[in-house]
Amino acid sequence: MKTIDQIKFSGKKALVRVDFNVPLDKDYNITDDNRMTAALPTINKILKDGGAVILMSHLGRPKGGPEEQFSLKHIVPHLSDLLGQQVQFANDCIGAEAVDKAKALGNGEVLLLENLRFYKEEEKGDKDFAEKLSKLGDIYVNDAFGTAHRAHASTAVIAQFFPNAKHFGYLMAGELANAEKILNGAAKPFTAIMGGSKVSDKIELIEKLLDKVDNLIIGGGMAYTFAKADGGTIGTSLVEADKLDLALSLVKKAKEKGVNLLLPVDNVIADAFSNDAKTDVAKTGKIPDNWMGLDIGPETVKLFSKVVEESKTILWNGPMGVFEMEKFLVGTKAIADAVAKATDNGAFSLIGGGDSAAAVAKFGMTDDVSYVSTGGGALLEYMEGKELPGVKAIND
């Protein structure tokens, strides 16, 4: 793997693609800086070597041009605090100001470019746009795992302009190494926990995992599709009505492959999608009309937790319920506790980005698991066996 450990950056300008797509509140305060702190080891290595750092990132989903709410200038004060020095800012990512500021950047200094997605050429993977970006630095470093599955100008196309000077940053290298540990070096018993709303979002991953895991736990909204497919009543719970046959085929495949497939046996139900709703507990497949399942029930918590705690490798992707609401976070919190307990007992646990990462962060348990991925979509695609453009571009 071509990592930045193989290069000395003294006197060089490193053009680093980071994923600083962080959430901001209405006053532009950063509400979660994990993606920024995750990139610090790479930035600090380059600075320590005596190099200069030019950072490029996207933020949000601007629609065809600059928008104040998506300007990366809002993160400059916090990034400056994290790095212990004033970070310079260019009001564009290409053009005269970006070129001049990059050229004037001294060793040990950091420049942040404006949002790449203010140009539609970024997401289109435009070669000319990528070439303009490439002229700002001597060495290209990709440390943006969260966008590695996108064939964008700054994540994949740009690498061709650095045929002998393209490397993975520490975050990218760590993400790939930990994913490989799950895919090809998992100690047994290996348990995968799949949650979230849709079976269709995880189908390829589930099918891939059926060849690798000992236990497959399914919770969250997708579990109601399985319950409905089994002939149960699910009230107004979330369901993919066109995926019932798919759910049954997954149950069949798990049985054929000797995988212990665990589905909820009971559910916390509510009469409305609200934290103020009236709640009850119902057996799986026996949810009354006009009620919906919003979390796994107490019996399921015990069942799932026991399996998780006895595991040696754990992959967790997706919550067990609507953990954002106080009344329906018990199941997700219990799984987090079980994963942490297993990890403390020597298991390797990988939290698969997205809502799972948000959940362990909410419960203050990020340091109690082995690794938390910064890229939900990218990790899913990598685990499904797909080639990530941002990874291929460095390896080619």
C-alpha cells in the first residue's frame, strides 16, 4: 500500500483530499468534528517533515455554484485551533487566488481551498478541472475515505497527474486495513449486526457476509420486512413491500450456509412516530393495526447481546431502532454496550460509519470499540467487493 510513510515531504507542497464534510448548525458551528480530527495525523506528518499542506474538500450538496451555507471558510477557525496555527483560506479551489496562495505557501503552513462542489465539474469527474487542481501541489495524498467510492475529479481523476507521487493518507490506509481485517482475517465467532431502514440498501453486503459470518443479526426498520415476509402483522411499521421474497431468500440462504440468522422476537411499539407517543411491547409478527415498531424489545436485547458478547469479530452497520428519540434508543444502546464488552474481552469490532458511528458517539463509546469508520457508503461498497475509484486511482 502506497502510504505517506514512504515519502519525506520536506520542501514539498502536498495536495491533500480530505473529507471535511462536517455538520454545521444554523450559526455555522461544527456539531461533530470527527472527520476533521481523523485527518490530523496525516496533516501533522507532512508538516513535521517540513512540507506545506493544501487541503481540498467538499461540504454539503450545493446546487450549481457557491452558497454561503456550504462555504468551507466556516471551518477555518476550528481547523486552526486543531492544528495550533492559523490556517490560510482561498476563496476558490481553482483560479488566480488559489494558484497565488498555493505558490506563496511556506513550509509548515496550511492552506484550505474553497468547496470543490461549487464546481459541477467535481462530481462529473472532469479531467480539465482535475488538472487545474493538480497544478497546486507536488504530491497528491488521498485521505478522504468517505468519498473513495465516488469517481470525482479530486478523488480519482486527479491521481493521473501524479503518476509517481500519489499516496494514501493515514486515515485511508487505516480504513482499508481494518476493512481487510474483517473481510479476510476475522477471528471466530464472527458476528455481523445489520440495522437501518432498508433491506435493499444492505442486500449485497448481507449476501457477501453470508459466506463469512457465524452469526447475522438483523434489527432496525429492515426487520419488519422479514416479519411481514414470514406472514406476521406489522401494523404501520416500516416495510419494503416489494422485498418480501428477497427477505425469504436471505433466510433460506443463511440456513443453507449454516449461518445463525437472528431476527427480533419482540419489539417496542408506538402509536405514533414521536418521542411523546404511547408505547408498548409486542411479539414480532403481532404488532396491532395503527401501531409501529420503533425499537427491538427486551427479549431481543437479551438474545442479541449474548451473541455479540461471545463474539471475537464484530461488524456493526445500522441502528436497532430510532435511537435519535430517547424512548427508542434502548436497543441500539444495548448493542453498543455488548460490542464494547466484547471488545474489552479481546474481540475486534468495526463500526461501519453512518448512523452506527453516530450512535456510539452519542453514547460516548467511540473509544470502547476497535475502529469506527468515517465512511458509511464507501465501507459498504468495499465490503461488497466493489472497486473504489479513490483507492484504484492510488494503486494503479
